[in-house]
Amino acid sequence: QVQLVESGGGLVQPGGSLRLSCAASGSRFSLYDTGWYRQDPGKERELVAAITSSGTTNYADSAKGRFAISRDNNKNTMYLQMNSLKPEDTAVYYCNGNRTAGVVTYRYWGQGTPVTVSS
């Protein structure tokens, strides 16, 4: 069992920056592929950025060049550095962790942290 807790969201002006954190409790965090998703009311949850257990990263086109995902397995924490924020980045941001063991896939979500980009 893994629990994920996001923090770092808030209100920021366009062009500003935020750093989101996702702290994981439980064992074997380093084995999990993890990612950041976001969701606007009335829209589907979408992938923002992902980082595998081996450190390979993947970004949505909207995040490329502005966001950076990273993880510190020693601290059981994943980060999302968001720069040059735009109003369309406004959403609730969720962290996610996945691990497949044999035929079983374990998938966990945090409770979300809201990000509002507005002047």
C-alpha cells in the first residue's frame, strides 16, 4: 500500500513558477513509475509528465520546455517544477504511482493540489 500526498499548489500570476511535491509513504517507492496529471472541472484527467522507476521522463506537448519532473527515491518524493505558467495550466494536479508485479498492477493517486494561474 502506498499513500501519495501532493503539496505546493496555489495561486500564481501568469509567467510565474510553482514547484509541486508528491510525498509517498509505504515501501518500495523506487519501484513505481510515477507521474503528474491534471484535471479541470468537466474535463478528463490528462497526463502532464511522467517519470519511470529508471528515470525516463515523458511530457505532454503542453508541458514541454516549461515543466520538469524529477524524483528523489531516497526521500520517497516526486516533484514537478512548473515555469512560465499560463492561465490554461489552471487545474487540480494529481500525482500517480504505478507498479506491475506479475499480473497485478498497483495504481495509486493522491488527493490533488489546486493550481490557479491568474492575474
